[in-house]
Amino acid sequence: MAVPARHTSKSKKNKRRTHYKMTAPTVSFDEATGDYSRGHRVSLKGYYKGKKVTK
């Protein structure tokens, strides 16, 4: 009967059994600036929730 040559470590075993996956960032269209932005973040043009917050 075949036997593994090396012991499988706990971390290697747990990495194989995990169900964590990368998720795509949520992007929404901001009508005030006319471009896309991520939620709860200041846009590249300096707007947050439709208001100008930076110069």
C-alpha cells in the first residue's frame, strides 16, 4: 500500500480545506461626479456622498 513520503503539516492541510476566496470590490456609479467609485471612500475628484470634501 502506498504511503506519503512526508507528513502533511497542519497549516498545509488547513490551507487546502479552506473556503476563503477573493471577492471583487463593490463599485457604484456616482452621479454627482459622473464616474465610478468604491463605497465609503472619497473619489479621485474629492467627492464623498455627492459633496466636495477636498480641494
